[in-house]
Amino acid sequence: MAQTEIVVIGSGIGGLCCASLLARYGYDVVVCESHTIAGGAAHGFERSGFLFDSGPSLYSGLSYSPSPNPLRRVLDAIGEDVTWLHYDTWGCCLPEGDFDTRVGAEHFCQVLENLRGQDAAQEWRDLQRVMQPLGAAAIALPPAAMRLDLGALRTIGPFVPSLLKQAPQVAKLTGPFSRIMDGIVRDEFTRHWLDMLCFLLSGLPAEGTIAAEVAFMFADWYRPGVQLDYPQGGSAALVAALGRGLKNHGGDLRLNAHVEEILLDGDRAVGVRLRNGQKIHGTEAVISNASIWDTLKLLPSLPPKLKRWTNQRQTTPECDSFMHLHLGIDATGLDHLACHYIVMNDWSLGVDAPQNLVLISIPSVLDPNLAPAGKHTIHVYTPGNEPYGLWAGMDRHSADYAQLKQQRAEVMWRALERVIPDVRSRCQITLIGTPLTHGRFLRRHHGSYGPAIRAGQGIFPGPRTPIKNLWCCGDSTFPGIGLPAVAASGMILANTLAPVKKHRAMLQDIGVLSA
């Protein structure tokens, strides 16, 4: 049996953040990734010279330091970075019409005034005024300083004065954002818009999204001089930076290393068994970056005292899945495209209705090297609104599956045709992904976007489990689906396992604490 100190299951962004920081702290770390490509839902892949992102396409707060984005803090801590490209405008194709909008405090007010009049614009300004102290409260305690043991007294202590100043805001941050929105915003379009932003942040509308997530977004997107970021080379470049950090600090990333079982000795996790039969013993910890549903599948039969925990976690509500359309197209004459577009078909159905919201990413607008000369790389997807039940039990090689793929992809084609009317005739590469694709390549239960734990009705459980030395990180542990949330989950767990002295030294190195 091979031996290391810490085994991490999965190389998603949360797992890589956790593993690379643990390696920086001096631990012997092995990351086991089932896929042949690292990155989980953020991995990139290549087809015929076109480089595609499999998942996230919106990045912010990553090109500067100090930044409230936990992923930026991880990169600083492990001494890695990528080249960041910048933009501030994206296209909107909404029932009200097609227009461009920008991040920043004032531009959306102008959009609202044009679409809805001065009252709607004033409501937005009122909301920004209310969100400003909430945003300050949301970032008052850096995740980099957090740990889940008594050592937190020494890492969080310096931030207590600022936290006390923000104490009146804390109660508002822990409830649903709709409570704040309902007291200020009456304009129907603005409420739809905020519902949509919440859905993109958490997979839930405003009534289910914790206000802290929205406050963090407002603090980042609506500050003066704000720009959005995109990693040159695509999401694969970001994954590669985290992988370099892991390896440079002595860690080991193993691809095509599918974990079949978490090994237990009584009620203690002691390692993992791979599909090829190899066993890896983890003397200090086993960390699962898989979803909670997929983590439970890796556990052997548990004693009765742990059954209640497994039953509770197995019933965690889940978001729906995705449809994906990855295209390589001829870009002749397409000189004025934006990098991103949001397409909403019908507000009255609800932002979370199946296939109602479609996102379009054309990253080669910013980074031409993602496609051959004169071409564009395009990723169109329905973000967490594709029901898995339509696909459950289907044979991926059947004619019925092929037919359903074409039918369910049609909404993405129509959305893209609002931007590029003749796109079908331009295609040189066409790849359609379904919830089954999502589940197969990302090892995601039901291809799910992640947990759908509604604000005020449940809390995310954090990284601890009742099984000794078994920990979790990723989107099943920390509120907010997306890169900042999973990076924070990995960082907080790594800090918790590290000696306080080394944790404080890291905070000093990245400028969170003064020396």
C-alpha cells in the first residue's frame, strides 16, 4: 500500500485549492483525479485546434491583489498566477429587447432609465446604497483567515474590531436576499434581473439565495473602475496554475486515478482504493472534493450510529443539470461580438424554469489563441436548469438519446442565433453535452449543478464529517455555486488542518496580516 499524509479525491477547483495550500503548509499530498484531465467542472479540452471551457465563464476579482476573491488569495499563497484579460461589457437578449450592459456602479442605472424610467433607476441607486455596508460586512473577514478550530482566535482576532462594526449587518447577510430586495425594489424588470443574478450565483432565485452571496457580488461588480477577468488560455490555464502550485510545493496530482472506495478502520478514514486495485494510505486525512452524493457512494457499509448522517446528507436537495453546446465556427465578418451574452426567454416562467435561461460564452473574442486563425470558440449552456429526470436511464448509444439531444439543444441554437443568425452554417465543430455527459465526465451525481439549499431553510454543513479524518470541500460544503465559494471551502479546510503558526505565516506572506 502506497502511503502519504493526505489524500484528496478529485481535482476540482476546491480540491486543488485545498491540496496546493496543504502542500504549501508542508504536508505530503496526493490528489486522485478520475478523469484524464484535471479541473473538474472547470477543466478545459481541445478538439481540432479549438480550446473549450467545460464550465465557468465569468471571472472577477482575480487580476489584482489584495482581492476579496478567495481564489485570488490561494494563487497568492502558492505563488502562482495566469495572464488575465479584461472586459467590462456583455450582451443581454431579454424579452424587453437586446442591449449591452457593463459592470460598474452607474451604467446599469442608465440601462434602467432607458428601459423603465427614472423611478426604476432610483430604486437601483437605493439598493446600491443599502448593499454598500452589506458588501463591506461580507468581505470584513477574509476566508484566508478562517479556520474551524480554536486556532481561529489567533487568525481571526485581528479582524474582530471591523467585524464588530459590521455586527448590525450580519443578521441581514444570513437571510435570503429577497428580504432586502422586497423592501426596496418594486420595478418588475429589476426584480427579474436580480432574480437572474441570484440564480447564476447560487442556482436559486432571490428567495433562496443567501444575502451574503449577493453582497459579495455587489462589492465586486459595482465598485469604481471594475472590470471582469478572463484567464488567457481559458479555464485550463487556471487549473494548470493550481496544479503547478501543488507540484512546486511537493504535492502529487494523479490523473486517471479513479477512487473506488474510501477505506475505513472502524470509524476512521485511513485511505482510498483505486479502480485499478491500488490502495493509498492517508495518515492524516482523506478529503473528498466530490459532491456529497458521490462521496457517500464511496463509503463502505457504515455502523448504525453513522446511518442518520448518511441519510440526512443523501437527501440534500439538488439543483438541476446542464445542456452544453460547444462549437467551433468560421468567424468571417463577425467583428463586433461580445465575450458573453445572457439570453432570457420568458420572465413569467421564472428564472429557474427548464431551459428558460441560456448563457453564451465566446472567449476567443478576448483570446484569439483559443481557436484557429479566423475562427471562434463558442460555449452555450443552460445553467442548472435541465431536469435530470428526462435523461435518467437512457442508453447513450441509442437513437432515442441522439434524438433527445437534438431536441433539447434547440433552445441553445435559437439563443445563439439571436447573436449570430447564420451560426449553423458556420459550424466546423459541434458537440452537444447532456446531464449524462455532465455526470459521466465530471463524476457528478445526476450531473447536478450542486446542492439547492435554500437560505433560511437549511445551512451548508461545512467540511466536517462524523467519520474521523474524513473531510469534504467543494460546493457541497460552502454556500454559493462557483469559483469563489469552492476556493473558499478548500482554503478554509486547508487552514483548519494546518498548524496555526504556519497559517499565520501564510497570512503575513500574502498581506492579510501584518508581520
